[in-house]
Amino acid sequence: MAASVGGKKGSAKAEINITPLVDVVLVLLIIFMVISPGDATYIPDAIPKPAELEDSVVLSSEQLILELFADGSALLNQKSVTRREFSKQIRELMEQRSDKKLFVAAENELPYGEVVSWMGQARSVGVSTVALQLKELIPAQGEVK
């Protein structure tokens, strides 16, 4: 029911009556609400299945870790190593292993070229994968920084 204000008495205005439009939209809204599923948030495939024993991978703690320090010292699996000894030791370790990976952790103060040099030396004696380890190095006990 539309009402107009002003204008000549008896003049006709062409206006759209929106009352039937609102009625139709409300009826459609109710129909879609009734038809839609009640719990649309349940997704059964999103929940991971528990791992079975035969599918699990046991991680070994036999990783080779080379730690390089800014003072020039280096540790291979927590044992002190010099650059000359490193080639021999890493070659012996690689002959015994099927997994030929080496993780390298270096202090921020150590020049990048020095780190790359150690990595290249490892690659030349049989290491297939060299990975940089992102962690803050803590000096060995007894060392003062």
C-alpha cells in the first residue's frame, strides 16, 4: 500500500509495488532453509586417520651434523674436527651408510664462503645431500663467547 505526498489530486502515479516481491523472496528463503542440510560444517575426509604401525616411519637419530663456529672450530656429531680430518672422517662415515645426508649448522658471524667451502668438501667425498640446519648454535661447554 503505497501513499503519495503532494501532487495534484486525482493524478495517477506509476510506482512499483514491492509487497509481492518481498513475499516471494521470503517464501523462497524459507524453502531454501528447509531444503539445505542441517549440519553443513561436518566434513568426514578432513579428519586424518590414525597411523598404523606398518605405515609409520621410524626416524633414526643417526643424522650427521656438522656445526661450524665463527672462531674456526667445527664439530662433526659433537666431536671436534679439523678441515684436514673432515674429508677422511666423512668419507668413512659415508661408506657405512645408505643415507648419505649431512646437516650443516653455522654461526651467523661465519662468512658464507667458508660454509660453502665445507659443504663442497663434503660433496666431493660422497655426501649426496647437504642441508642447512636453521638453529642458533650454542657453544660447547667450556667455551666462552
